[in-house]
Amino acid sequence: MRIDDLEKCDTIIERAAEIVKSGGIIVYPTDTSYGIGCDPRLPDALDRLKDVKRRDRRIGVPLLFSDLSQCEEYHAFGGLERVIARLFWPGGLTLVVDAKPEVPDHITVGRSTIVVRVPNHVIPRGIAQKIGGPIVGTSANRTGGPSPFDVAVAIDQLGEEVDLYIDGGPSLATSDSTIIGVESTGTDGPLNIKVYREGQLTIDQLSESLKVDTDALSAWSTRFVYTDM
């Protein structure tokens, strides 16, 4: 399905939501690269998606939400996390956060954390709103393949193993989302920000916004700690 007008895509969102709710897999545009998604609450759909990506089933996947309120069903936001969400959501920033105890094991894959984002794009947010929960938001490529910023790149890699491709045209982005988390300093003082991946939102841009926000400065140590996923 091709998007001609982002303000008139209710039919596309409705069709995509029907497929996702029935256990299907879709490829869709976001504000970064194209994503491949399903309803993560359906274990069989999630396993199938990982098989399509050639991804180890023991590895988790990012979750995209319609808004912060929907995301709060999966994670209890702390003060600094809430400030970050206010400043950068919807947008190209992904957070590594603690999962609530009720998040199913097939989503957490044995980890205490999940990876969450509210994207700045009507399609994934609309689908998440329509199905009443998050959709998987991992990039629409084979594991190790190039991130697709045009639907044709996704089609070349995934072929007919996907139930629906949504063509939103070339992405305006050239990088995937930036991934960070909030890290304790081992005291009751301000928290560090842990950087897992620098993407479309640069760390300089992130820092500039945080350093002029009063709430952020009261909760943040002003330190960035870099690590690998």
C-alpha cells in the first residue's frame, strides 16, 4: 500500500492493524528507517518476525508505542526518564528501560529491560493506537543487512515473507534511532545517561537540550557513559 497523503492514511492504518491483530507481519515507514512489525503480545507472530529477520529468538526487539501513556503500561518512568520522554518523544530517541513485572516473558526474553520508543510518524503510532498496544519496531532488514530508508531496500531483503509493505517514500532520515538509558551512579545523587548507539539524534543535540532544561539538570549528572548493546 502506498501513502499519498500522511493526513489521509486512516484506511492504511486500519488495514495494517487488522493484519497485525491477526498475527501478521508488516513493513512500515517511521521517522528513521523502515520498520518490520507485528503484535509482540502474540508469541507466534513474534517468533515468525524474528525468523523473517534471521534474528536469534533469544534476542529482544524494540517496541513502538502510540504515546507515553501507552508506554507506561510496560514501564514505570523515573524522573529523568520522564524528562527525556518529554523533550524527545515523539522522535528518534529509543530508551532502554526496566520492564514491569507483568510484561510477558516472550517479550523480555529473560531480561529485566525492554527497549521502547514513541516515533514521530503517524503510521506506527496509529497502528499502536488501533491495536491498543505496541508494535515491534526493529529495522526491516535481514540481520546484518543494510537499514532500509526506502521500502525497496526492505523488499529486496525480506521478499514475500512479509504480509504487507507500506510505502511512505524515502525516509528523511539517514540513520537509525539513538539508543540511551538512565544509569544509577551508586548514590542517591543525579543519574548518568548511558549511550548504547548514536543515531539520527546526535549526542551533542541531546546534551544541548538537556543542559537548558531545569528538570533535566536537577536529575542528571551531566555525564554520558558509552557502552555496546
